[in-house]
Amino acid sequence: MSEIILNKKIRFGKPTIKGTRITVDEVLGALSGGMTFEDIEKEYKLKRQDIIAALKYATKVVSEERVGVLAISR
């Protein structure tokens, strides 16, 4: 199973796929840019489970995000 790690010695502590220097945001950027899972697997030498781990990590981060109202516009 793939893991996402944070290590300040790898890519300045950005979340990366364990055993690589590929960051979660690189994977998300590739997907949002139109690359398929297969394209990313070939381009970045990743496995499907690595891509899914990046998506799960991003989902967790976004789901824990707190949004506050700064002002009410009328």
C-alpha cells in the first residue's frame, strides 16, 4: 500500500509519495491538467495505488479545512 510522507529533507517537507520525490501537488496538477492515471504512471513511474494515495491525502486535507466568514456582504 502506498503512503504519503512528510520529510523536511525531501522536497522541503511537502507531502510526497513514499519512496519517491513526487509530491501530491504534482500528481493533482497532472490530473487536473488532463493526464490519465495511465499517463501519470508512465511519466512519473508511479503505480495506480500511488495516485490514489495522493487523492486520498488531498481529500483528507480539504475535508479538514476550516472556512470562516470574514464579512457579510449586503
